[in-house]
Amino acid sequence: MPDEADELILKMQHLEAQARAEEQARAGKARADRLKSKAQKMAFEAQEEVSAAEAALKVAEEKQAKARDPATSPLDAADLLVQGKADAQEAHTRLVKGRARLNFALDQMDEAERKDWEALQAEARAEAHGQMADDPLFDKQP
């Protein structure tokens, strides 16, 4: 008789552990999905920002090159050079910030992948506990 009670207690413990692991897996998967979608959106926006900054930097460098052209009048060259340097500095700042945001978004995607992996491990634990609870030949622990 005590064996049946012990067996039922052990089965209930496994079912409880299975339920906890399933809940942990569901919650982890949901958090990973939310984080991944936010990170993907942020990465897309950051990539657009980086592309725009690179284009602005190219335009600024072209202005500076035109300012150095001997065919350009000295007054226009001075204006172009000052404007080109200011535009290049602004574009470079935007480029650095955009790359930093892109790197952050990629880090968030890595974190989402880690959370996915943890959810998968929780699902495996839940399945193992479910099998242990259902297995009539389960080796009883001393």
C-alpha cells in the first residue's frame, strides 16, 4: 500500500513539474517573440538610418571635392568647403548613432534567440516529466 501512495505522490510531483515547465516554456516563447519583433523593427529602422547617413556623407564629400576643384570660384569654394565639412560632420554623427542602434538591435536578436533556446529546454523538461509521470516502469527513487 505505501508503494502505491509513494508512486501516486511521485506521479503528482512529475505532473506538477511538467505544468511548471510548460508554463515557463509558453512565457519564454512569448517574451522571445516580442523581443525578436521589436529588435527586427529597430534593426530595419537603424539600417535605413545608416543608409541615409552614408548617402548624406557621400554628398558632403562631393561638396568638399567640388570646393577643391580649381574651376570653382574662391568664394563659392569657401562656402562649399565650410558647408561640406559641416554636413560631413553631421552625417558622420548620424552614421555612428545608426550603427550603434543597429548593433543594439542585433544584440537584442541574440537575446531573443537565447530566450527561444531556454523555452525549448523548458518544453523538453515538460515532456520528460510527462513521460516519467506516465511510465509505469519508472524506476522509483530510494
